[in-house]
Amino acid sequence: MVLKIISATEARVGTNILIDGEVYTVKKIDISKTGKHGHSKARIEAVGMIKGQKKVFVIPGHDRLEVPIVNKRKAQILSKANKKASVMDLESFETLEIDCPDEEVFSQLEENGNCEYWDIEGTKIIKRKI
């Protein structure tokens, strides 16, 4: 589910965008001026929110980019193993099994401790320990 659609020239550093079905965060954007008969171009460097892959691409400034919904929620950690944690959402009290791709964050997690997880277009990942 997409929250809104923006043009490429409206994107700023820190904006989350959807490219080829993957969610990326804009790290750098360069917008070139228009030529005599041309259109502006946007060179965007982005990093994947889930897998951390880097992507650099150039698109016309009037092209549309989708901005996904990112829900940030809190949970209590019930158990952890193999880069996954079993957590209980602190608002809805539902139990979830969530991936934690960042090894540094995974090592900080403690049972009965709290964490913040993000729900990005239906994909849930643990982002930090609270």
C-alpha cells in the first residue's frame, strides 16, 4: 500500500522510496538543470532498508516515485535465535517472528527487553533496541 506519489525532484535525503518492489532510503540526490530543449534529470543514490544493498540510478525529474508506508512499533522480546526474534507487540499483544538483519543490533537484544520494529509494506524487521 503506497501512501503517496512524488516526482523525482521532490525527493530529499532520508525519503523512503519504492523501486522495483524494494524499499530504499535516499542517501544522496543530484538534480541537473534543464537544457535548451530537455528536461531536468535526477541522479539518486539509495540504500535498501531491508537488505542494505546500494542502488544508483538516473531518472527524468518529472518521473513519479512511490513513497511506502513505514509503521514504527515497539515490542517485547520473548526469545531470539538464528537472526530471528520472537516478539510481542506492546499495543496489540500479538506474537510475531521477526528478522533482525543487523548483527550488531541482534547481539544487543535481550530476552524480556524491548525493541523497535518497522513494518515496511508488510515486511517486518527489527531496527534497534530500546
